Amino acid sequence: MILAVALVIAAAIASMIAFSLLAAERVDQAARDRWNVLILESLNRRAGDLQRDLASFAHWDESVLRTAYFLDVNWVHENFGRWLHDTQGHDRSYVVLESGLGYAAINGSLMPTDIAPFDADAMLPLVRGVEAAFKEQVAQASLTARQNERPRELPPVFRAGYMRVEGRPALVGAISITPDYGRVVSPTRVPPIAVTVVFLDAGFLGDLIAELHVVAPAITNAPPEETRQAVLIPFHDGTIAPAWLSWMPENPGASLLRALLPALMGTAILLLAAAVIILWYARRATHELAKSEALASRLAYVDSLCGLANRAMLMRTLRDRLLRVSPGARLVVFFLDLDGFKDINDTLGHHVGDMLLAEIGARLGALKLPSLLASRFGGDEFVLLATVGDDDQEIEAIGAEVLATVRRPARIAGQMLALSGSIGATIAPDHGTEASELIRLADIAVYRAKSEGRGCFRLFTPRMEREVVRRRDLEIELKRALAEGELAVYYQPQFAADSEAVIGFEALVRWLHPVQGLISPGEFIPVAEQSGLVTELDMWVLRRVCEQTRGWGDTKVAVNLSPVDFRSRDLADTVRGILRDTDFPPERLEIEITENLLFGNQPEAFAALAALRNLGIRIALDDFGSGYSSLGYIRRFRVDTIKIDRSFIQNIGHTEDAAAIIDCVVRLARALAITVTAEGVETREQLRYLQSVGCHHVQGFLLSAPVPLASVGRFLERTVRGEGTSLSQAQR
């Protein structure tokens, strides 16, 4: 508890510090971004101010007269070079004529042009840009002069930019000296160009300090130190060596953090004080909880109903024993699931079921087995742990003893009750050394025991798990196949036994998986029944069949329905809706059911069958003779067709009873006016025998395998004409 509280306090303090540092960094970053924008805007604005300084001279008509028509150097010096230096702080001023440099002033002093410094490589491109722009203006004006009686004066052309002059960063501006709207007419030749240079020196930085109040600005040719904030000088020509304008940043976030530091320290102290108080109270409560915790821990590991160890105790003991399994010994996990316990609960009540569970628990707890731990896992499931040697027969003997103990009748609430159990077992370390994994694998073995008849013992094998995984994967893939329309319906023709004319078709679902290929219906149909997908699958097949075969005239089509479908009370309504939606005549539809549906005298099944017959649908009893065949079912519920199971057809000529049973079924069906169809006809001998005993219809690979919809046409022609074909033709 102390460690937990300390970690919470440390996390809280670390969170406050991290949040404060992050907030300070974000504030400082926002300030730096804002100053970058302000500095760049100031640099761009100074280029605009340069145009204002030059325009007052270039727009003056007197300037045109004293530069373009005749160069009055003294007048230009007084009104241009010296004036810009004294009033605006310009370092150099020039007037460039068409013939060359006509005037130069350095730091406000007139200087002969032949010795005056003039960085032509840097400044002449800017001057040539002004001249080119002026010429373009003249060209544009000449196009519009014909429409105006009096030509308008051309405005001065201005260009400015940051560049290196004699290797020093400078702001250079150039403007054409042309009149505005005065009385002096502009000459037709290229006008003089006034050029001014402002070096980015101490005076320039002083103006920047006065405007923006930046701290310690400096111009450097190398990147400044990380402690200084800087922007690149926006040189007119980006190919030249860069220069930086840097200054000391304000860092308001760091200043704020320093101001908040006392408050943060105070908060940390308060948290520590609160932690001390909490720990003091927690220590007092610990002694009071110790006794009740000991009692609760004892109760937490015992099942109150059976008196056995509960699931928590089982898992705890199993993990402990797995760590202490000695060499040469094995730990066996027996998973017991009672068979038919739900029926007792439903018929006699849950109180009787609880008494029976208590009796089973007492019996399991009294077993004299080596290192036995019996526990109730949940519901009607029990798990037993036992230590055995290398002999698997010892494991089977323990399983048999447990099953015999469960099978003994018990008198509960004045009634003698008897039930059985199914056991699955796993071995450590053979099948694993992790507790939950051993329980899971034992549960898989129980599932196998129940699927093989219940009341038996099965030891886990890896094949069982592969089958479970395969079933789960098939269930997932089947859901996807239904959603994506991956399934298809094939049709197996049914023939008249005497003439071999096609009298109908049986619809069979096929699944061609894009990766696994063709998956057998015998594999995915049981998965669909166990997962509850079979009703959706059957209704999909029924709707598909009705849509595809609607135009086949009066041909009968048989569709199989699972016994699971008949658990739904609205089965008849669903079938009626499909027939209505597809406009399919109910008298052409034959529903095939299995004998398992009738076994158990299920009222819901008989009610659904009666409702389907009332719709005009025919009913066929499929696989007759393979299950719980009973004349009582046939008498109680009238069927239209009996389909003899293929196992009897296959044994014709091999066993004596097969032919006798077929002959008996055909005679019985004819006496009851029921149509008989033989499935699985594969040889000529089978066909001839079925014809001899008077079987009505046949189907099987001898006559035709199930075919896709595209191949049904040739069989429909036989149905329409009603012509018989020879067996050899049918085989083709």
C-alpha cells in the first residue's frame, strides 16, 4: 500500500512538472513564431518605406529636368543624396543614366563617379529590372495612345530588395525618374534611375530596436547560437550567401514557469501530507480487515452447495501442482459433465437438481484416489485432479470408477434418480503445463465423449482440438459465405423407375470455397446445425430454388429442411412469405424431412408439418430406415413420399436383408398410396431390382450426379416431352 501511494504521489508530481514544462515550451514556441512574423513583416515594410522615400524625388518634375534633360549634379545632391542621408539615414545614393553612372553620394558626401564605389554586379540587375519594366510601360502606353487625345504620363517604376553590396547585407531600392501629372513631358528614351543603399548596420538595427523593442539584435553571416532567435534575411537573389538577423528571445513560458515554481512545490508538499494521513488511517484499517479477510478467503474456495472446492480453489491448486509435478509422475485433469441433468431440473425442479448435485459432490469427495482433489467447476460440471504414473490404464481405471460412482441411483425427495456422466481428461505435462489450457483441452475431450454416445470416458488427443478448430473456422467461413453469396444450388434429377423420364429435381447446396475448394455438405451442414446457422442456410436455399426454378413448368422440386428449422414457430409463415415473394406454386414444392424430426413426438414439429401441408406443399420422409422408423409416425402424420436410404440400395446383391427390406418398404408404401423414391442408385443391377419390385422413382449417380443450374436444360427437355431414355443415354 505504501508503495502504491508513493507511486501515485510520484506520478502526480511528475505529471505536474511535465505539464508545466510542456505548457512553457508551447508558450515560448508561440512567442518565437510571433516574433519571426513581426521581424519579417518589419523587413518587408522597410522595403516599402524605401519606395516612399524615393517616390518624393522621382515624381518631381524638376527632378526630370535636372536629370534627364541635363544633369545638375549639385541640385541632385542637395535634393536627393544629402537629403536622403540626413533625413532617412540612407548610406549611398546614385543616379544611373542610360550612358552610365551620372551621380554618386557616399554617406551624404558628393563623390566623383569615376572613383565612387558602385557594386555593379549586385545593383545593376535591379536597375535593369526597372528599365525593362519601364520599357514595358511605354509599349503598353503606345497601344492605347491612339484612343486618347492627350497621352498620360508614365508613373515611376520601383524595385527594391535585400542583397549583398560589396559583400555586406543591404537594402537597395531603384526607381525611374519620371513625372507624375506635371507639365514636363517625359522623354521617350529610358529615364534616369535613382538608386539608394541602406546597409544593415548599427543604424538599421537601432531603428529596429526603436520600432519593435527587440533585445540585442545582430546581423551575422553564420547561423547564430541556439540561445538566440533568428530569421534569414530575405535576399532578392536567393543564390547568394545567406545572412541572419538574430536577437535575444523573450521566452515568456520559461518566465511563467519560474513564477509558478513556488506554487508547484506547495502542491507537492500538500500531496505528501495527504499521503501520510491516508497511510496512517490505512494502517489502522489493515488490522481490522485481517481477520475478516482470513474468513472470506476460506469461504471463497469452497462451493456452498456441494462442499467441494470451487473453481477458484481448483485453479489455484492446479497451478500449484503443475509447478511441483515430480519426474516420472503425471497430473491428470478429469472433466466430468453430467448427462441429462437439464431434464431433471426441467421436470422435477431446481431444488431437486440442487439436492442431486449435493449427492454427486459428496460421492466424489469420498473417493479414495491418490492425491485426489474434487471440485465443482460450475453448473453440472465437476473437475477432479489426480496424480498417476506412466500407465494410461490407470487413468482409464480412475475414469471408469468416477463414472460408476455417478451412475449409482440416488433417492432424492422420495424418488429414485439415476443419471450418467461424460468424462474428458488431459495429462500434464503431456498435453500442457498451463492450468486454463489443460481445462480447455479436457472440455474438448468431454465434447467428444458426448458426441460418441455419452456416458463414456475419452482421453484428449490433438486430433480432437484440430476438429474443434476446424468446426469453428468452418462456422466463421460459413457466415461469410452466406453473406457474400458464395454458396450455390445444384440439382439432382429424379427419374421414373420404369421409363427413366425426369419427374423432378432435388436441390442440394454446394460450397466451393475460394481457398479450400469444394467443402462437403456432410462437413458444413452439421456445423450449421450446431451453430444455429442452418435455418438461415435452409431459407436461403429455399428462396434461391424458388427464384431459379419458377419457370420450369410443372416440374417438382424437393428441398431439404433440418429438424432445427421446425423449432421455430413461424416456419410456415416464413415459407409462405418466400413462396409469395418468388411467385412459386406451392404444389410444385416438396419438403424433405428426416425421421429424427418425428422422433420424440414433438408437438411443434407436427404443427409446422401440418401448416406446410395446408399450404399445398408435399412432404417427403428422407433416409427412411436409417433412423427411428415407425409406422406410428406415418399413421399419425401423412407423408407423400418415402425415400429409401442409400445404405439399403448399396447393399443390394451383397446382403440378403437389404433386398427384403426394400421389397417390404415398397409394398407398404404402395398399400398406403405413398410414392417411393430410391436414393443412391449407382449400378444397373440396383436399377433393375428396383424396377422389379415396383419402386416409383430413382435417383443416383448412375442416372445423373447433381448438376449446376446451367446444365439443367437437357433434363428439363425430357420433363416437358415425358420421353424415356436408355440408361446409356442417361449416363452420358
